[in-house]
Amino acid sequence: AGTHQSLLQAAAFVEAVEERTGVMISCPEEIAFRKGFINGGQLRALGEALNASAYGRYLLDLAREGG
């Protein structure tokens, strides 16, 4: 569990890595897509359901690029 400070540090680290690389850490839909558990159409449908958020737009961009 850790402390409040360690949680904030972990969140800042994840944010920094995602900002620098443009890749989300531990995105279940992306992992499923890259492993072949879902196809591009399914990924697109998941992204469209969440299109109002940055997460949904990330999924749609991934589907457009084909992974």
C-alpha cells in the first residue's frame, strides 16, 4: 500500500513515462489487441464507447494506426 507520498510519486512517474513515450502503461484493450485477443474493429468499438475521454481517443488512434 505505501504512503500518500509514495502513491503520488508513482502517479507522477507513470504520467511522465506516458507523456514522453505517447504509450499508456497497462492499457488492457491495447494489450488484448497486440496479443490478438481482439481485432481492430473490436478495438475501435471500445474506443468509440469511450470517445469523450482521452483514453477512448487513444484506443481509436491505436485502431487507426493498426497497432
